[in-house]
Amino acid sequence: MTRRVSERTGHAAAASSLPLGGKKSAHWGDGFFKGTTLVFAGIVFLLIFAMGVVLFYQGYPAFEAFGLHFLWSTNWNPVTDKFGALPSIWGTVVSSFLAIVIATPISLGIAVFLTEMAPPWLKRPVGLGVEMLAAVPSIIYGMWGLFTFAPLMARTVQPWLKHHFGDLPLFKGPPMGIGMMTGAIILAIMIIPFIASVCRDVFELVPSLSKESAYGLGATTWEVVRNVVIPYTRSGIVGAIFLGLGRALGETMAITFVIGNAHNISLSLLQPSNTISSTLANEFTEATSKLHLASLIALGLILFVLTTFILSLAKLMLWRISKQVVGGGER
């Protein structure tokens, strides 16, 4: 024991006898490393600020010409240089909301199956299939939706909905196949792999002891998922849903193929509509007037602000949920 203490004392004395320059060099290296990482982190905020400034500067002529009326005007006529953003905003919000409503329960079901119910020989192939769906380019989803899924909707699904629920405002209009419903379903198919993968990963973080204890008390799989898995991973589920929502809001090519690209607002899910991204994809290269181009860039600014707001709201919700869990509140 005495020998170990003396050895430690000797090591400490040797460390204290290092040249002062070595200590200064170490402090300088730490300061340089800290400053470098701080600069890298600041670049993120600089890029966000720069994109916002450029979009605002380039899109300001639209707000100067139409004022805030640009946000809720439904008129979009490049011939007369009259533009309004409301149809594109409406289509973006509604299609993304419907996609989340469709994708969330399916994604949670996939994640629960993979973590709680799938046999070992099936878990890996299904998980690989989910990851492969996430890797499919969006234009492939759009082409498949236009040439395969939209005709199927026009022949079977939409006529059935119109026959049985045609009196409702949601299902009025001819069954053309393309429209808000088809666009929302394609978006849902696209974001399911992202939500399911994240939920699967967070479900696997639930301590096995907690689940085994619940099973030992006689709980069923549904009760374990509802009372143990879901409360433990609530913040991760919320994060996964908002990740999918962010992907749906910014999707361009897939939704452009199947939503119909019509500048109108309708409660009917069978009617064609458009989104901010689809409007930009269709008209940006054809914008001949300065006001038309400025209006398109102003739409990009609106999408930028909308996405930033939703992701910030998601971070706030995650922070509040984490605070409740850490503070011993609601689980």
C-alpha cells in the first residue's frame, strides 16, 4: 500500500515538473479545439440566416407589390402578374397533415412488430425492407404513383368512396385518380420508412427488465406496449413524427406527379391541388417576369419559415416531454 502511494506521489511530482511551455501548449491546443468546434457550430446558424436573408431579399418585390394580402390571396395568374400564396400553402399543409395521419399508426405498427412480435428469422428481412423503402428516390415514388397508383385510385378506390360517401364535401368531384388524396397517400408511403425506423430504434432502447417485469405480472403484449414501451419512448416517437412531417413538407418530385398541380382550394380530397414545392418545380424555369420570379421565391420563403417553425415546435415539445420525464412527472 505504501509503495503504491509513493508511486502515485512520484507520478504527480513528475507531472508537476513538466516544463511550463508544455502546459501552455496544452492549454493553447484546448482553446484552439474549442474555438474550432464553436466556429463549425456557428456555421449552421450562419447558413440558416443567410438562406433566410437571400429568400427575403429576392422575394420582397412580391410582398411590396401585394403586401400581406399575398399570403391569403387565391389568385395565381402569370399572364396578368397577379399572385397569391394561399392555394399552395393550403395544399402543403393539408397534404402533409393527411400523410402524417396515415403514416403514423402504420409506422408504429411496423416498429412494434419488429421489436415485440416478429420472430428472429423475420425481423431482419422486414427491417431491411423498411430501410430499402427509405432509400428509394422520390421521383420513383412519383412515377409509380402517376402510372400505377393513380389509375388504380381512379378505377376502384375513388369511385367506391364517391358512391358511398359522395354526399360529403370530402368526396365530391369526378374520380380522376390524381388529386389531394393520391398525393397524401404517396407522401405517407414515402415517410413511413423514416418514422418506422426511428420508432424501432427508440423501442429497442426500452430496458428489457421493465418489459419482462410487466410480462411477469401477466400483462399482454398490447398492455406492455401501451403502458411500458409507449410512455418510455414518448419523446422519441414525437421526434420521429416531426421528422416525417418535415420530410413531407419539403417533398417535391413525388407530390408534383400526382397532386394535379391546380391553383385552387377545395375541401374535396378528389380534386387536384398543389403545394409550394410542386409550384416551384413546375414554374420556376418558366418564370419570365420579375414579379413572377419574386412570387415563387416568396413561396420558398414561406416554406422555409413554415418548416423552421414546425421543427422548432417539435424541439420545444421534446424538451418539455424530457423535462417531465426527468422531473419525475408524467411518463
